Amino acid sequence: MEFIDDPKFGHSKFRLPVLLVPVLMFAVLILGIIASKIYVSSVLDKPHSEESH
């Protein structure tokens, strides 16, 4: 059980602080939602003259 409290594996030089990891994950989630909304709105607003058969 000691390796859970003090891990020896992984990157020791550029390890992120514990408080920064949830903030980074939340920022990536928000950016993904914004990017998907922009993509969906651009697809829906585009005229479908090329896709019509």
C-alpha cells in the first residue's frame, strides 16, 4: 500500500500539481463542448446543395 501514497513510477520532473489536474480536465471538457457546438452550428447553417442527390 506504500506505492499509492508515494508513487515512484511516472514522470517525476514535469509532474502536474494535484490541484491543476481537475482544472485542466474541466477546461478541456468546456473547450470540447464549445468546439462541438461551433461545428454543429456550422454544419447546420451550411446549404446542403453538395449533399443532395
